[in-house]
Amino acid sequence: MTFPRPPAFRLLGILAVLIVALSATLLPTAYAQSSKAPLKIAMILWRGETNVEQGFRAYFDENNIPVDLTIHDVARDLSRVPAIIDQIRKDPPDLVYTWGTGITSSVVGKYDAVDPAKNITDLPVVYVMVSSPWKTGIAAPAGQSRPNVTGATHIAPLAAQINAIRAYRPMDKLGVVYNSREDNSVSNVADLTELGREMGFDVLAAPLGTDDEPSADDIAPAVAELARKGADILYIGPDNFIGNYRDTLTDAGFANGLAAFSATELEVRDGHAMLGLVSRYELVGRLAASKVEQILIGGISPADIPVETLDRFSYLIRLSSARKLKLYPPLSLLDYAEVIE
């Protein structure tokens, strides 16, 4: 003889089944991925691994996504890129990661001038540290996309940068020493000049490398000339050459009573620029990693993943530089700025 199951026990059984089913559906993608083969990613880097790559690695570690990263370091020499592309084609990864405008442009070409013989067209590419992807032709114009390319950019809007400078001190003349052979730098200076007409400041430009390769020896005289012309502050934009010689620039600024503002993190955090409105490199790497996850795990085409920057930026102040120049920050800035000794 069988007895009907009490309603309470029947309800518990149903709940148990539901909990098991929900647990299976709510398992994070990262957990499901952990038992699969590692994602193969070829990384083409400008100067070895940076905090960007640390953030990139950390994203996968924290989400339990196994990755197999192959590092190709061009050691600041773009002439090495074609050989690296040949090497990648012989043993194709799942995805290619590129660092900076020069490398990315060499790897994927301009959106309207892709050469399949030279550029990677049959693998997804995610880039980082490209300051002006649209102006440099790496990203397609609005309404268009590139079938295999997307990325994470890192520069705060220029108007926000200017407001950040003016929050610290008045600025009517912005002095810019830059490498005229870097597309991203040329684009940045052009955009600043246009913005100056709207926001009421003049850009005093000091291009290097107009006749020959730029030299570090040209930086100090250029800064002295900007000081003579009445620059209120030096601007360090997304420029690989100036980034390599940032201390030369800021030392020349100290010698001429000029502070430096930076649009990128390292010039303040590891250098002597007095202030900056920046993306944290680690967070840029994490943003790029999330795009890789969307492509390789989510199955989303790079064409459907927008090029993005972070939605928050950090205001950095290097107090040692402020002391040296006797240009102390307004107390109001200390409510939200990160002060670095």
C-alpha cells in the first residue's frame, strides 16, 4: 500500500529541483570556461608589459578564464612589426592584442586602406592605448565598423583636460612639445588648437622631427622657447617619443618655471608632471580584456563591440613637483584628487 506524499515534502522536492536548475544556469561564464583550453592571445607590445597588461591578466585570473599569452615586444622599434605578423600567421592565435597607435596601425592598417598582404584581416584584434582611433583611421567613422577590429582607448575628453588644468591655475597659453612624426600627436595638437578657439586659449606648438628624426637634445630648447612666448603650462599628450623622454621635458620645465600637465598616467605617477587627468592603465587593460571575453567566449563579432574609453578618470597631483615650482593646488581639488608625493 502506498501513501500520498505530504504537500510540504512535495514542495521541498520541487524547490530542490529548481535550486539545482538555477545553479546550473547562474554559474558564471568564467567557471564554465575554466575547464576549456586556454585562450591563445598574441600580444604585440611597444615597450614590454605595463600596468595595462597587468590589468589585462588580472581580469582573466579573477574570472577564472585560462589564457595563453605570447608576448612580442617591438622594443620601441616599429620596423619589427612585419616580422611579428609573419610569425603570428605561421602559428595563428585566437586573437591579437596590440599596444599603441603605431603598432596597431601597422597591424590592422587604416580602415579604408587595408592591405591583406601586410595587415591582419583574418583574426580578431583588440587594441589598447590608441589615443585617437578615429582621427588616425584605425577606427571606422561613425555608422561604419571594422569586421575584425575593436579596442579600448584611454584619453579623457580634451575639454575635460582643459577644465582640469584651469581648476588648478589660470591658463591662456598651452605649450606643447610633440613628435611631428606620430599621427596620434599631430591629431591631438590639431584637436587642441580647434578646441582653443572654443574655450579661449592659444596652443603654442613646438613640433620636433620636422626635418629629421626627433632628438632628446631638441626638447630643452623647445621648452625654453615656449616659456619665452608666455606659455602658462606644458601639455604632455599621447606621444611615445615625449613619453620616453618625459623627465627631460619636465626638467626643462622646472628650469623655466613651467609645470607640466599630462593626459596619461605614467608621466605623473612615475614621472614629474605636476598634474594630470588620466585613465588608470590597469583599468584600461581590464576594459580590453572584457572585449576579448565578449569575442572569444561570447561569440560576438568585433564589428559589434564599440571602441570605448573609461567612463571615469583620475585627477592626479604630484606634490613634489608643486613644491619645486611653488604652485600649490587649491584646497578644493584635494577633495577628489589623488595626491602623489
